[in-house]
Amino acid sequence: MRVAVDAMGGDNAPSVEVEGAVAACREFGIPITLVGDRERLEAELLNHQHSGLDIEIHHASEVVGMHDSASDAVRKKRNSSVRLAFELVKDGKACAAVSAGNSGATMAAGMFVLKRIEGIERPAIAQVFPTLKGHTLVLDVGGNVDCKPIHLVQFAIMGEVYARYAMGIANPSVGLLSNGEEDSKGNELTRETHAILKQTPLNYAGYIEGRDIFKGTTEVVVCDGFVGNVVLKLSEGLAEAAGAMLKGEIVKSWISKIGYLFVRGAFSRFKKIVDYAEYGGAPLLGINGVGMICHGGSNVKAIKNAVRFAYDYAQSGVTQRVADKLTRQ
């Protein structure tokens, strides 16, 4: 059960990808296949203590850049590192593919190589958010900016299964993101979706507002990719800004500096909770296999944790469970 890591896709590739993969192999015992330019990867591995670790290299002669179109990953660049990572999953030589490259290209490669689960029209990018009660899964966070009600319903089904079997939540509740809790709120898309979800056997809690995400009101939150991506980027920016503002306030007076000495442990724990690197990446739900999409600027910790989450996701059997759920709807 190897994890294929697209070692050429991120902003700081391949150094960050290689170091993160080595760390995942060392700390979690997960066998790794690095996909990318063999010469560069072999040279990068020399910078790390990897003797005795189960790390292989699969050569890829092409790279899909951040500004390339998604179609380049599947049509023009057939030997790209991201496509070949998914090819390894398809051929049974890896249980999951992890990439910090072009997210659109990663999604396209996953769909083209592994295909969609039967009954799923559009795969979705899901993201785990920290909340006051634990964690909440939000989807879609950027894969589909224009959606129909059936797409959001399918997102709800996939999210519920993932929360149940990959996150260990016994009976996850599902909320539909809207601009108010009343049935009269929302737009045409959310109102139609709301009516359908009420008729499903899902543990559907109805409309929720943006502020409810971090309260942990529901374990799964469904929205279209346009709204979801705004939520994701706003959350990342808010966490960074809050940290910077807090630091600025602390250094303003000696009293604040002294006070910080007593609470710095709490601040460190808070920083860890809101750090996206702790969650690694976002699973691509709806494809016949496991794909993990990471932030383009991922650091070593993020890559390491993405590998771990991808491996655990593969062990959970979510893909087959989603297919089974669809047949019973």
C-alpha cells in the first residue's frame, strides 16, 4: 500500500515534497513512491537521511505548471508527474496519489485516469475545518463553481460517508450553507437542493450560516465550489491575520509580554489547531480511487500529513462505501 507523491507540482517542488515524503515514511512507516524527474529527485534525496526507508522513484519527464490549463494534465502532458501518480493508483501500484500542484489539473487527472464513481456527476474537493466541537467537513471548496441541485445532493452523500468512515463520526449531520436558517432564504440552487435533501435518509439539519461552520453545528457542510473556495480562503486569511494582530498587541507593552509568558502554551495549541498544515490536504471525493489535493505553498509538515491522511483514507474504503450508498438512495 504505497502512496504516490507528485514531487514536482508544488510551489517549492521538489525539495518540500521529498522532505515531507521522507518524514511520512520515517514517522508513519508508509511506503512512498516519488513521481518526477529521477535525476532531480535522486539528488534531493541525498539531502536527507533515508537509508532503510521504503522510498522509490517513478520517473516523469513532464510537469503541469500552476498556470497550465487542466486539460494539459490529461491530454498534452501524458508523462506529467501528476498524471503518472494517478496511473500508479489505477495500476494498483499505489493506494493513493498526493499532489500540491495545480488543483484543477490534479482534479482533471484524477477524473480522467481513475474515472468517476458510477452515479457521481462531479467529484468534489473536501476540506476539514477545526471547530469548537471537533472537526467539520466542507465540500465543495473549489472543484465546481457552477452546480446544479443534484450535484450538491451528491456532495452531501459523499461527505456523509467520508465523515462516517474516514473521520469516525457515528451519525454525521449534514447542513446546507446559506445566507439564513429560514426556508425562505437562499437562492434558487440552495432552495431546490434543500427540498431534495429533506427527502433523503441523510441526517439532514437544514440550512446553516457561515458562522455555524466553526461552531461545529453540523459535521458536514455542503455548498458549491465558488462559495466553498471563498470560505476556505477567507478562513486561511483570517487565521493568519488573527495571529499577526495578536502578536502585534503582545509586543506593545511589557505587561502584555509578561502575560504572554503565562499563556504561550495555549497560544501554541491554538496555532496548531488553525494551521492548515496539520490537516495536510483536501481529499478528492467521487473518483474511483484516492486523491489528495494540497495547498500549492504546502510546507514539509503539510506534505507529511497529507501522505498520512491519504493513506488512512485509502484504508477506510470510502470509495466503495459511496458507491454502495448511491445504489441504496
